[in-house]
Amino acid sequence: MKEVLEDPQVFHLGVTEEVEHPKAGKAKFVGGPVRFEGLSAEKSEAPPLPGEHTDVILEELGYGRADIEKFSKTGAIQLQAKI
């Protein structure tokens, strides 16, 4: 991975990004290469932790809180504690 971040073309394009991850600390990666004139690039966010959005997604799919808790207790899903 270090080789990619140090690649001259990646440096020239200025596509590296750095985000603060809640567990891993600062993480540096190669962002999207497409840029549009007149538009500022959106800052990327750290990737979610396992289970971080599971409850929200299930609620959007129509599951109730009781169902989600049951799924979690049986081990069918993993819920991430809120940080």
C-alpha cells in the first residue's frame, strides 16, 4: 500500500486523502481520481466499523427495534456500540 501512496502519478494528481478513524487513528488512502472544474472535492469519511449502520439499515427496511434486538441476541447480526 505504501508504494501506491508514494507513486509519482498519485502525487502529481493530488488524490491522496487522510481521515481520522475512530479505532485505527489517521488513515491515508488514494481517493477518487475524477475532479470537475468549479466543484470542490468532498472530504471522505472513515469507513464504518462492523455493525455501525446495521440498525439504521434494518429500520429503513421496515424492521422494528424489537426485531433488531432479537437478531442481535441470536447472533444473526452484529451491532456496533455508538462512539
